[in-house]
Amino acid sequence: MTVTARRLLEPALIVALTVVGSFVTWFRVPADHRDRVWAEDANIFLEEALVRGPWSVLFEGYAGYQHFVPRVVMAGVLPVLDLAHYPVVIFAICSVLTGLTAAGVFWLSRDLVPSVTARVALAAITFLIPLATQETIGNLADLHSYAMWLAPWLLLYRPRSWWTSAGWALVTFAVVMTEIQAVFFVFLLFFRLRPRDRHVWPVAAAFLVASVVQVITAATGGRDTSNGPLSIPSTVAGWIINAVMPLVSAHPETIVAWVTTSGLLVGIAILVPIAAAGVYVLIRGNTDQRVLAIALALGSAAVYTGSAWANSGPWFAYAEAGFGDMTGLAVNIRYGVASGMMLAALIPLALSVFVSRSRGGVVVGSLGVVLNAGLVAVLAIGMTTAVSSRGWVDRWEPAVNDAVEACLATPGLDEATLPVAPDRSVDVSCDDLVSRRG
């Protein structure tokens, strides 16, 4: 592909990936599931914005870390929000942000992954990862998974100008201020803080500032959701069950069947080609590609381990409980989403290295296209097996309408209770319900 052709193709692909990623994300759940508010989207982001004002809580920590992008979204939509349409509006915004993340990965990987086909496959991982359907997509509470996925690409990208660097620095600040575990990738700065990479320095500065804020929030905010570190066998088993296996099928019953009948063998079989891809990059890739492969592998392990340990309980004790009966053990937990993305990314990275290192011309190039398409197909098929957890509660809009009627018909009624997925509720004042109902 000529330089001119590539310059014309890449902007078109960025637009296409944004649009396709947004639409795929939007249609991954049944239509009525988009009318359910998910967890902290109601109990934290909406409730605190209504009670205290969205700008006053912009840098308010929750559960030990900052949630900058969700807070910014709330500040932007609340002034014009019809409360009855809240979950649909948020799902739409999160779908577009997912598409933009896919486009961002495509662009940021341009120096590390020469193959355009491999970069498209990398971007597609963002909106095809099967496990995301269960609870991660379409809500502000889990946007941090996509922030974690974007973090290593931001830190290993080389901006061409100060203006470009300033733009990506803002994105980096937002990403790290939304996902505390992105701080893990601080070691990547040692590979970029060189005189020849001076355009990276604003990105590095934004990363460090946001990291300091997150660490201070963690140190002063407190978090009481953990029973302490898990055993190493349970951590490894949980990673395989919740990050590796869902790359092929994200149906909980399928995962349970695999584990109860053959232990971790299915997961290990899935992991073998991924590990082989990583080893191949370490042998044949250049220095930056090797660093990326290590970052993806370690990042996958770190994001699952950090999440599981920070929220540990008997439901993560796989090794101690055994695999004969999965009752009471977590399956398809959301901690595997970003972790699985990073694992899957090793395959397009290895294929790009293979194509660039080989001298097979059209034949090798075509093989790379086919294998990247194969990865996309596996993820897309796996996505169709996933089950959304949003249907456990009643729809939001009818509940708001009923609540408004109750508030208007019942003198002295101060607030009404609304359903929140997966098994929560939120109390909203009648003043907000009536005044914010279009």
C-alpha cells in the first residue's frame, strides 16, 4: 500500500470504526434492556448529581478512586435531561464512546502495528469482546474497562506535533482519572521519556498528574470491599475462567459446563495460541513491539488480579472450592473484559510482526488478512452467546411515569423509588421527578 493510499484510507477507517463500533455496541442487548439503569449510574452518578449538583462532584471519589468521564458526562447531560429517558441517553453516549475508543486504538497503534488489517482487528476487539454484553457496555459505571484498554496505546504512541500531543494528553488525563488501575502502566514511561520522543512529554505529564490524584484518592477515600488477597491458584483460575474462556463464549452456562467437566483445560487450549503469539513477538518483534507485548500480558494479569483482590470474597475461591460444583463462584465477572481485550490483542500484534518480517509478499499478506479476520469472527460469534444481566429489574421509563403520577396524586409524598439493575433501587425526590420529566 502506497503512502498516499494509506493516508486516504486511514481517516475513512477511523470514521467507519467509530460508526460501526457505536452501532454494534447499541444493538448488543435487547431493545428493552437499554431502558434499564445500571448500578452506580443511578446510585452514585445520577443521585449525587441531582442532590449536590454535577459540577460539585466532578472530582468526588467513589470506592477509592476517581470516575472523571462518568462525572463529566453527567454534568453535560443533566441540564437538558428528561429523566424518563436517562438510561437510553446514557447507553447511546457510552456506545459512541466505545466506538471512539475503537478508533483511538486503531490510530494509536499505527507505529507499533504496521499492518492496517491487524490494526482494524485490534480496534474491533473494543466493541466485539464477548464478555462486555453481560454488564459492561452502555453504562457509565463500567467505562473504566475501556479506559484501561486504551491506556497502554496512549503511552506507547508517538505524537507528531505539540498540538497532537496536547490533544492526546487531555485524553490521557481523562483515561487515568477514570481508571485507577491504568497507573499500572507507569513503567511504559521509561521507554518514552527520551529526547527523540519529546512530543510524548505532555502525555506523560498528564498521566503522572492523573496518577497522583488517583493515588491520593485511594489513600484518603477508603474501600471496604475486600477480604484480602486471594490465593495464587484461585487468582490464576479466576483469570482463566473470567478473562480467557469468555473470548470464545460468554454464556455463563457454557463456561460452567466447561469448568465442571474438564476443569481449566478449555481455557488453557484457548490460551495456547495467545501465548504463542506473545512469544513470537518477543522473538521477532522490534523493541517497541516487545514492550507492547509485555505490557499487554502483564496488564491482562494485573487488571484481573487487582480487581479480584480489591473485591475478594468466597466467590473467587476457585481453587479452594474445586471445579466440581461452580455454585457460589463468580463466572463471567466484568473484571475479565479489559483483561481479555489485552490478551486478544497479542494475536493481531503477532500477525503484523509476521507479515512485516516475512518475504512472502501477497501470499503472506493474504494469510495475515485471513487470520485477523478469523480472530474478529471468533469474537463476533462469541458475542452472540453473551447474556445481558439488565433484564433482572423493571424498565426505567414506565417506572418514572408511574412515580410522577404518584408524586402528583399524593400530597406530602417527597420521593419515589425507582428500579436499578441488577438488583438495586434508587430514591429520587418528587421535585426532580416532576421538574425533569419532559
